[in-house]
Amino acid sequence: MLRELVVISQSRSPSSESSLAGAGANNNHNNNVSPSSEPPVAIISDIVGDPDRGEIPLDGDGDNDDEMDSAFEGNSSMTAQTVFASEFLENAVTQTSLSPSMESALSSLRQIVCMQNRKRTNQDSRFPNAKPMPRGGTRELPMPPSPVVVGILRDIKNELPETFTLMCTFIAVDDFVDCCRRVYFATEDYSLATFIVVNAGLFYLFQEKATRADEAHQAEKLLEYRNLCRDNLETALMALPLFMPARKESIEALLLAASYAVEASRFTLAWQLNSSAVMICQTLGYHRLPTTISGASANDDVSNDTKSALFWFAYMLDKGLSLRFGRSSMIQDYDIAIPKRMGRTINVADFWKEMLNLWIEHAEVMGKAYEQLYSIAALSRPPEQRIESARQLVEAIKGIARENDELIRHARETGKLADSGKRDGFTVTLMLRSDEVTYWASLCLIYRAIPAAPGFGSTFNPECIEAARRAVEVHLECMQIPGLSHFTKVGYLHWTILYAPFIPFIVLFCHVIETSNMQDLDRMDHFVASLSTVCSISEAIDKFNRVCQVLCHVARLYVETKAQQQQDQDMMLVGHDFDMYLSQLGFMPQQLLHDQQQQQPHATSCSNPAHQQRQHQHGGMAAPGAATVVTPSVFNADVPAGLIDATQTAQLGNWFSGHRHIMNLVEEDLSGFEPRIWTTMTGGP
């Protein structure tokens, strides 16, 4: 099966690019979108599809994978596997009889490695709730009743809901009300961007209203309206043209669409949408707005603050998604000439404004983390320079965390937290605690770039391990905050765990593999259990939960296998198979690989005919990844220091790539990947 997948992946031919003429033809259906005189800016896309057939222009047609180029996921030696390596993984699994749980664990690992080694094309590109565009365009799509919408608009003029405040920071309330008026009481054509802004904004408003409804039937009705806006939004995104006019409204629509794509865990689409927003921001000069001069009108202040808010929202998404995908960000800090903060006229309470300012600071640090620690250029730097950069970034994150602690203290003193008894206190508490999770996870990622001291006995330094533990512990506390709806928890998980991305779980997994630490294995189990409570309402969380379940049970079985190796030769071979797959993912610690190289020629090849047969099948060559990696150990004083540094650098890059692969599985088709079949056999959660 694995060999067939490799052959299929290598037979894919490059796609021909869509012509502009074809793009225009496919977008003529939306006859209520007015032409614009502004210069158009292209959305990054491969194909412009026909919305009437249910295709999304931004991400291509999922049925034409054979004609698509594979998506670039950053440089990684693991994803550049040869046919020989793939055949080895197919044939080198131990021939001894295994228990069902052990067989299934190895099978699941093999599937994960298989998905990594194949060429990745576009992810699932269809929104499940999108409808065919009516012949008359968006004007003919049903909308929530106008009296209900008018009532909500009146409410937000008096008090801004938290979700709308954070997701729609860059849109003034008056501007949003005006967009709703143009759609609901249209006296002239309105743009597709206006339609997207209205439905995205109403989607968040109805969702928050539903979570606060006192009666079940009222919440049910509000969710019905929310789902209607969701369907309209997805339908409009399918009709989004290849070129967007360079104006503020286009940026608003693209950023709201990108945020929704993150909520839907369509991170590839979010990257494309946000990249287009960034290009328009740069085209319009939002990153170099003139400084307000004395005597300028209040309108100028508001206009510049709104533009800078649009830019900073795009900036935060750009830095987060670039780290997640292992790609360079589109916005460079040296090219920005505006203050790194939200403007004073933004219609947001000072408390939320301070939180948003911390998010901007954090995005800047994480952009530097990729550039200075994990990019190709960073991995080519001398290790001592990379370590010094990591220490500086650690101090920057600690400074942001201290500011967040001050915000928590202020929120407690002013009665904004959950223990105040206020209805919105639970949401405020979750927002502040989720930032704690993010900061611990960021520290974990940065500390990972600092090698452990010689003789410590672990690939990870103590600070990295402790940061991973704290991140998981605070996450578990977040999931236990009372008064949170399932929708609120799902939003938290999408933005804090899936989007971030969440490094600590993989760090704990690798640490358990290396040290057999049962307390950390229990932490992993608790983490998986926390995800299972909302799997039924989020496909992406369900996928991530399944992958985490596999890793938990692999870790538990690995520990058991290693404990039995001294008494059981079969278990030694099973342990070798685990090592082989884990090394392909970049998750095998250096010292364990070094120990394998010392032990395998004596302990396995000479004593087990099955192992000898597998070695003979491949010309006596050892397993790729595990046995072919040069692994000079820090415990071996005879190995040159330069070779140790090179190995540590290669392992750091492979580990980062392996983690990206695990996180990106939420966009893969996992229909044939079902670990629950065997978790019940092993007593897992």
C-alpha cells in the first residue's frame, strides 16, 4: 500500500495555470458586485472554479489532485524520502506475531509516516455548508429577518460583545451598521466584500447571543440565524474572485474570511486569504501611514487608526500562520513605519486594547522565533548564535507574560473575571488564561532550540520540559472554567491549540519516549481527554484528538516494550520498529539513536533470523532515519564538536518539520485513520 502511494505521488503532473479570461468568465454570475476603479490585487490561488458546481476558487478543485502541484511545507529531509526508504518502511515491520494493540499501534504510526512521505496537494477545499450561487447573485440568498438584525445592531451600539470586539476590531460599529443597511435596504448594487463583512459579523454576533440566551428555544433560534449567515459566508467565499480591488473594504472582507477559515481549521485557505489582505495593505501603504500632525482633524485620526488596526490584524495572522507552516512571513518588521499598538480612537475598551497590544508584541516575537531559530538561514547559523537568539526571545516572551499577569490582576480588581459573578466574566477569564497557555507554548518552542547540557540525560533542556508541562496544566485549567459553552471551548481550542501551533504535546511525547516518564504520559492522557469533550462539534478537533490518541498509546506501548526488551528478543524487534517510524517523524532522541547503533549489530542482526532476512532484502542497509542518521552523542568525548553541532542542528530541523506534519493532519483526509478501534483494547481514554 505504501509503495503504491509513493508511485501515485510521483506520477502527479504539474497543473497549468488558469488564464485571466477564465477567471473573469467564472465570476460573471455575481451581477450585484459593482466594478471598481481601484487597481486589483490578486488573491494567491491556483484555479478559479465555478461556484455553481461547488468549487472554491481559492484552493482549487479537490477532484483534480492529479493535475495539482504539491504544496510546499518548508524544507525537511524527512519529506524528501526516496522510494527505497518508503519500500523499507513497508517491508521492515517485524514478522513476529504481535498482540492486536501492538499491531494497530505500529499500523497507525506507519499511516502517519505514509502521509508525511507522500506529496501534499491542496487540502479539502470545499466548505460543507456552501450553497450554489443563485442566478441573481448574493441578493437572492436568504438573510436573517431584518427586525432581529436591527435589534442586535442597536445592542452593539450600547455595549460591544467580546467576540465581536476581538474578531472585528478593525471595523467601526458605525461602518458595520452601514454595511448591514446597504445589504438589507439595498438601493444600489453592493460588493461581494460588503456581503462577506455583513455575514461574517452577524455570524459572530448571533453565536455570542446564542451562548448567552436564557432559554433553550431562544438559543436554538439564534443558532439557526447564525447557521444561515455561515452558509452565506461560505457561499460568498466560493465566489471570491481572483482579483480584489485595492480598497479598505476588501481588506476587511479578507481578514474576516481568514479568521473564519481559522475557526473552520482551513489553515491553508486562511494563509491565502490573509496573504491577499497583506498585499492590499502594502499596496495602500497601511504599513507606512504618515504620523498625525498637530491640528489634524479627528476624522484623520480615526481613519489612520482604523487602517493601522487592519494592518496589525493581518500582521498577527501572517506571523502565526507562517510559523505554523514553516514559511517566511510576508511582512518584514524592518519595513514597518507605524507604532506597534492599536490606535487610541479604535472603538475598543482600554482593557481589550491592552490585550490586543500584547498580541501584536507576541506575534513579533514569534516571527523572530521562526526567522532566528527554525528557518533555513537560522539552521545554517553557528549554534552559539542561535542559542543567544533563543535566550533573547525567551526574555521577550517573559516580559509579555508579566504584562499579561498585570492585566489579570487588574481584571480581578475591577471585577471582570469569572469569580466576579458577571456573565461575561467567564469569557474574560478564558481569554486571559488562554494567553498564558500561548506564552508557555511559545517558551517551549524557543527553549527547544537550546540543547540540553552535556550529561543531562535528555534531548530537551529542563526549561523546555517544564514549559511544556505548564502549558498543558494551564490548558486543562482553561477547559475547567465554569460557565463556558461548547462553542466557546471550540473557539479557544481552534485559536490556542490548533492555530498556535501547540508544541508542548509533542515535547512531552518525545520526552516520554526518551525517559519513560509516567507522569508526563499521564499529562498526555489528560490532554487527550480534554479534547474529547468537544469532538462532536468540531471535525478538526476530532482529527487532532485521534492523532493525539495514537501518540499517547504509542508512547505507552513503547515504554512497555522497552521495559521487556531485556527478557524478550521479540520485544527488542518491536522496539526497533517503533524506533524506525519515530525517527522518520524526527521524534527519536539523539542518545537513543546512538544507543541503537551500538546495540543493533550485536543484539538483533546476529540473533534473529527475521531481522537478518530484512537486512538481506535491502542489501544489508539499515533503517533510514534511525540507523543511517549520524548521531554523535554528547556522551562521546571522541566525536568532534563540529559534528555534534551539525547533528543537533539537523535533529532540531527534523523535529520542527515533524511537529508541523502532525499539526497539519487536521487538514488531511483521516477517514481511514481510526485509532479508537484499538484504544479500547488497551484501556485508553
